[in-house]
Amino acid sequence: MKKTYLILAVLGFILPLWQFVSWLFEFGLDVPLLFKSITEDRLSLFAWLDVIISAVVLVIFIVYEGRKQSMPRLWMPIAGTLCVGVSFGLPLFLFLREIHLEKIRCRIHP
């Protein structure tokens, strides 16, 4: 699963940012236009609210599960979630968790 999570993290990083960077090239850093586009219709707002709530839940999960597993570098998937989105933060966390669990298994069963 480690490779799958890594591939999904790479896709979750590239695909959303590709769209956002394309928008930035077209409109520049026009924050009012960005918020207008987000709230322009109920469907856009629905999607954004879904993403925001999912991101909050994911950050809570990362902190809870990461501390429970004594994982290092929890800031990475949290920053990835806040800077890119759930599509990057979740598979990155799962990838890091697989690495961490693999190290624990190797210590227990050398």
C-alpha cells in the first residue's frame, strides 16, 4: 500500500495545484474574485464547504492517530492539507504511517 499511497499523494498534489496555478496565471492573485468564484453558486459553495469540513476532520485525525502511533513529522501532512488539500494530505499521512508501522514491525521482528 505504501507505493499506492505515494502515487496518490503525488497525484493529489499535482492535479489540484495544476488547476489553481492555471487560474492564477489567468486572473492573478485576485482574492475577491477567488471568493466570488467560490461562493458564486450553491454547488460551488457546497463543494468548498465539503472540502473545508473534510480538511478539519483530517487534521484532527492526523493529530490523534499520529500521536497514538508516536509518529514523527505530523506537520508535513497537516501543512499539505492546508496548502494543497485533502487530496494530498490524506495519502501523504497514510504513506508516512505505513513507513512508521513498517519500522515498528522491523524492530519487533528483525
